[in-house]
Amino acid sequence: MDLKPLITLVAIVNPLAIVPFFIHYTQGFDDTQRRQTIRTAAISTCVVICACALIGLQVLDFFNISLQSFQVGGGLLLLISAMNMLNARPAEDRPNTGTLEAGVEKAAMGNSIAVVPLTIPLLTGPAAMSTVVIYADQARSIWQHIALLGYGVVVAAAVWAAFSLADPISRVLGKTGINVMTRLMGLILAALAIEVMAGGLVKIFPALAGVH
């Protein structure tokens, strides 16, 4: 079984890096509200990944976008995400915090912030979505497609576990520990991003592979 898609997704989603955000946005929540937020975030993460795996290619066809171009663009997004992570920021970090501020306002009104901003864009932003689409195209059998959906469940379980243990994780790792973990995942993601981009560029420019 090819575990590369799972490793890539875990590196991109990186729930540990989002733990401080989860703690921040759920301040003042009681235990029931926190459990509901954790459950919703985990389910939403799984839904986003599975949806991209099932209909992502059809969406590309609808907009007449070649997978090779999408692969290069997706690889570039992965590389940008990796650069963010190497600077100890979440993979889907954005300079504009309007979405995050909107999430705080929703939390203040008592609404769940599990979907926005926790799931989108912090956990499953463009980099994660494009990665799933690329690996869905590479799947050559029904079992590989099923495995990709299963990876969505595994990533969702990782999100659930990280958020459920948010307070102990924060105490044990501390900010420095979380930053180190984020940089390590960023290094792995950078290598995977180069590989994804190279695969797309070779298909667009066969001469790069020495094919004439």
C-alpha cells in the first residue's frame, strides 16, 4: 500500500500546528461545546478530503484545466505551505486574518467555528485540496480510490485526537515544541512538493525527461 498520500496529507493538515488556534477559539466554551467543535472539525476535514477525491477531477474537467497544469500549481501551493511551516506558521497561514477574525465573532455569538476557520482554511485549505485531487488522478484501481477515502478518515481521526488532547499537548510541547514539529513537517512537505511539481513539469515539457 502506498502511504505517500497519507504522509503528505498529514504533513499539510498538521493538526498539532492548529492546536494553539483551537485553544484560542474555544476559550470560554464548556466541555460539551468543545466536544461538539472537535467532532464537527474532524467530520468536516474528512468530508472535504473525500469530496476532493471523488469529484475534484470532474471539477477540473468542467473548467477545462489539465491535470498537468493543476499538478504544477498544486505543487507550488504545497511549496508555499512548506515555506510557511518552515517559519513555524500553519501550512494554510494567511497574511489577511479577516477569516480568522470572523471566526472569533462567530464563536462570540455562540456559533460553531469548527468549519470556518478551523477546517477551512487552517486544516484543509487549497494545498490540501489540490494534493487530494492529484493523488486521486494517480489512483489506478478502485482499491486505491477507497484507500484515498480511508486516508481522509485517518486524517480526521488525527484532527480529533490532536484537538481532544489540546491542553495536554500544549503543556507538554509548549510553543517551542509545536514550532519544531511544524518545521519538521514543513521540511518533509517541501520535498514532496518538489516531487509533485517535477511530475507535472515533465508531462508538460517531455524534453525535461530526455524524451524527444
